[in-house]
Amino acid sequence: MEEKKSPKANLENKKLMFMQIGLVISLLIAWLAFEHKSYDKREIDPSLLRTAEVVEEEMVDITKQEEQKPQPVEVPKQTTQLEIVQDDVEVEDIEINAEVEQNEVIEEYVAPEIEEEEVVEQEIFQIVEEMPSFPGGEQKLLEYVAKNTKYPQIARESGIQGRVFIGFVVETDGSISNVKVLRGIGGGCDEEAVRVIKSLPKWKPGKQRGKAVRVSYQIPVNFKLQ
């Protein structure tokens, strides 16, 4: 491709070309003058007086190429396919009223109060038609207490001895509850007596009109130094 020349360069080229043409014509005239040996008139070949044709170069305007704006790249839209899974669970239609007027007052939800059921403690009887009994009878009860009671070291060293009266309740299932000291002697004997009574196996519950009831019971625990 031909490089585009500036107007200044074109003008200088034209001047140089005209100077060359003029130089050629001058040389040609000088040569013809030396060729004349006489005053005879000689005709000059018109072809020698050839004039150079001046060809004007076409002036090309330099234009600034317009910058091409990058065309936006179209990004393919992502489509999400929803897979519908059939389910056998039936869902009830729920009506939701989304149109609520601004002036409408919405009542605050108040949770209903749950009334606590009062646990009615069964009555504790002192005497019933059929009193509770230890497995094997009264004698087996005394043997169990005597066998499992340990004399406290403080009471032994202090010479403390006597009876500790313990009260308790025989429940409807024969278990022992509400064990407490009715009369004690100290020296650790009271705590030992409570421990032994709490360890008693289940009794045969007392009954009133053929129904098992709660019955209070008392028993003495003897502490005697040998």
C-alpha cells in the first residue's frame, strides 16, 4: 500500500519536478546550439522539444478513522428448569387475606391460659381397717433394723444411748416416704436411724374399704452400749 504523503511533501515534489524539467530543456537548447555549423537555417525536430507532462497528483484528504464502538456481547439467559415431583401428601388450601385496610385494627393474639392442674395429695391415714405390715411381720422388722444399724462413733465415745423415734409414711405401693425424726438423742444417732428406715424394703400397703391408702407409721430405733 502506498503511504499517504502530506500536502507539504507533495508541494516539494512538484517543485523538484519542475526544476528537473527546466534543466532538461536548457541542456537540450545548449546542445542544439552547438550543432549549428552554419547560419543555415535548420529545422529542429519538434520531437526534441517535447514538453514534459505534468501530472498532478491527486490530493487525498486525510480523514480520521472513526473508532468503532464495541458491540455489546449478548449473554445467553440462564433458564432454570423446575422438576415437578408428584407427591401423595394432600395439602389443604389456606386462605390468606393480603388486603388489609390501613385503618383496620388487628387484635393482638393472646395465648390462652393453661390452667395448672392441682395435684391433690392423697389423705394420710393414722388408723385404717388393714394396717400396713413389714414382710415377715413385726419381729422381722425389728431384726432388720437391729442388723443394719451402726452405732455412731461420736455417740459411743460420748456414752450416748437410748431410743430414736422415727415417723414415716407407707405409700399405696408399699414404698417408704416422709421419713423424719420425732424424738432424737443426738450424737449422730438420729441421722443413722433415718438412714436405716429409708433403706427398708417395700411393705404390704394399708387398706381402707378394700382400697390401698397412705398410712403413717412410727417405730423406735434402740441405741444401747454393750
